[in-house]
Amino acid sequence: ITLKSLKEKYSKNKRDAFLYRVDYVLKNANYDLVDVHLYDTPEDWLKVMANLRKHLPRNKQNMPMICTEFGGPNPKLEPLDDAYHARRLALYLRTIRQSNLRYALYFKTVVAPPDECPHWCSGLFRGRKARLGYYVFKKFVKD
């Protein structure tokens, strides 16, 4: 969730109420790690994670951070071709390597019909055929 997306979706009162709820949960909930979902804007991921960490209560600021979903590109905003997907995936993986995430899970392994998922085209496979992004991912895992 970004402030920009909140401004686009909600009035100031609703944004403030939403941010209050998030702040309240971060301060009062019982949790032992923080899970972030990272999509589409890897240029901002490190800043997003740093800002989130700053908003955690002082006693939770060193808590482990994981990512149970990351992926892209966004088919509504970016090209769909395999070469572009592979370049973006390489950027996602470099960014994750720079982060302090304990682990990160890629969201989509198989291309699905557009009505099944917002990131339907981000799969590493089309049917049984590996896409270029698969080889980027495989190299990253080996390194």
C-alpha cells in the first residue's frame, strides 16, 4: 500500500482512518515477523521496506522481514513479451538480494488466463515451456 494509492482510492478521512488502523495493528498485534508483498515497482521496494520498518514499534524494528509474494510485470501497465519479463525479473531478484529479507517467494510460476489472476502473464512457464524469466531465476538461485 502506498500513500499515492491511498490518495487515489480514498478521501482524506478514509485514508486517515485506514492509516490509523494500520498503525494500531503494527503497535498492538502479537506477531514475530513482518510479511511484505512486493509487486511491479522494484525501484521502490527498498524504500517501502525501510519506511515500514520505521513505522514498527521500537521493540519490533529489528524483527525479521519476509516476502511471501513478489512478482510482475503488471500486464495493464507494462509490456507482456518474454524479454521484458526476464529483464524485470532480474531487477526484482537483484533488489531482493539487496534487501534484508529472510526469504522471498515468487508469486507466479505458470502463465494463467487473464481472468484468473492480476499478474496472469508473469509466470516462469507457458504450459510446459520455460520462458526466459525461468533461466534468469535459475541463474539467480545458483549464484
